[in-house]
Amino acid sequence: MTANDAMLKVAKCMADKYGYVAVEQEKEIDASKDNFWGNQAIGLDAAKKNEKVIVKACRYEMPVPESGRDEDKRPPHIRIDMFWGNPRLSMYLPDGSFACVSYKDNKMSEAQAFKPDGLTLANELKSLIDEEIKNG
């Protein structure tokens, strides 16, 4: 199983665990058409070899009533996108904790974490993804 496929399973699992709902079903991101210049460069290099760099993406959000929304805060969400041509899973918890992990060649290549539970969350995401890859 690829890291990208494992991320899709983990995103769904975490969404179910925390009560997030799908707002963007699985779609494909083509690096050459992405907004981030780093992805565009990688996509254009691949196109020169008649190849494409594609990541399967999705997005989940925690339902928040209008009265409970804080315009200054990001809504809690889970997202898979592309970073430098590689799949990246990011998650914001309701308390503002954040973690994201990027994978290259089915191995974690980068992680970021912020706020109280960010490091714990990053480790949990990595462990779940690695387990899916291993058992895939």
C-alpha cells in the first residue's frame, strides 16, 4: 500500500474518531496544476518525461455551529494535500493543536506540530500510517 492510500484510510479513521465530516471527497491533485509553486515545478519536470505527479486528496471538518465559530481560528479539520510532490496529511484539533506528516517513498520525510497535543498527534498519525503501509 502506498503512503497516500494509507493516509486516506487514516484520515477517515481519525475523522470517525473525532466526529469530523467529509466536506471534500477523494479527488486527485496534479502537481503541474497545483497552486503551490514547488508542486508546479515538480509537475512540470515530470511532464517533460511524459509522467504525472498525482496525490489523492480529501478534506474533513468538524461541524461547528454558527454561534460557536471564531473567525480568527481555523476550523478543526483533517486534510490530505500535496507538498513538494508528496502526500501530506494534516490535522487541526478543536483545542488548536496541529500536526502534519509528509511521506516520500513510503517513509515519513517531514513532520510539523504545534500547541499542546501536536507532538502526540504527529506521532499517532505517523504510527497509524506506517501500520497501514506495513499491513497494506
